[in-house]
Amino acid sequence: MIITLDSQLNLILKPIQSIDHSVLYQLMDEVYRDSYHYIWKDQGDWYMDLIYNPETLRKELGRDRSHYFFVEAEDRKIGILKYDFPFSPREIEIPEAMKLHRLYLHQDFHGKGIAQVLMNHCEQVAKTNNLKSIWLEAMECQPQAKRFYEKMGFELAMTYQLDFEMMFPEYRGIQIMKKNLI
């Protein structure tokens, strides 16, 4: 089911399906690497192959709690949105929560209010499903993302280090941020 979020922007969410693997990979090869290539020893090859391979996509789509979409505007795919609920992190207990798992937008669409519309959508879905909070993981090396999430009402819950060998050690810091909905 296609979800229309903003008719003025012609902004829609289109569910990702297994057959969309190559389109997803190609989109994220550009969008993800634009923002994160510098944190990886291999420019992100290992991560792209881990997260966006056909088997991982099939597993993610097979989980009832997962909701995975292409973000489309101006009749083109400009990013992805994935949220999972109910879902609590391993590192800290956040009951009755939604994880905002992935929100990536093409550089050409930054600063246009699209991320805020997507965040509002997630919040509405969480409230409709009687969830108490939304949480996400933000890389410490992306201060603009942290500022955006803080502006949207998220607060730091905890910080930890990723153990990805292909990631430069100085970029392994990640923050769990949480927003209470009630």
C-alpha cells in the first residue's frame, strides 16, 4: 500500500519488496556513501554488502514488526525509511517502543522539510499502535543528524561503541536517542 505523506511535495512511501533489491542497493550505494564513506576503511563496501544484500532484505521483509519503504518525491526514489515495532534495543530496555531503523535521503533533498514529514509519520504510526516511545541510533560523527533529532524532541539515552572492524575506530561511537510519546 502506497502512503501519501505530502501532496504538495508529491511525497510518498512505497513499500520495498524483495524484487526491489537491486534498486535499493543502487539507491543506497549513492545515498549512504555520500554521507558515510569516510568512516569505512573500504569506503563502505563491507557495510553495503552486509545490510543491502538480497538475503538480509528478505529477512527484514519477513519480520512482522518491520516496515520498509522507498521515499519518493518528484516521481523519483530519493531515500528510504524503515521502522520496526515493537522493538527494544539490546543495550538498554525501552519497552513498547518503535525503532526508527533507517532514514536516509538523497543529498539533493536535504533541507526541504522531508525528514520532518517522515519523522511525523513515524510518530503518528507509533501513537496509533499505542507505543510509548520512539528510539533510534545516531552516529556521533554526524552532528547535524543529532541536532535534527534533538530538534524533533529526542534525547540521549546512552552511548556505546560499534565493533565493526572495517570502520575506523574514531568513528565507532553511536548514540541511542529516545523520544517519549506520552
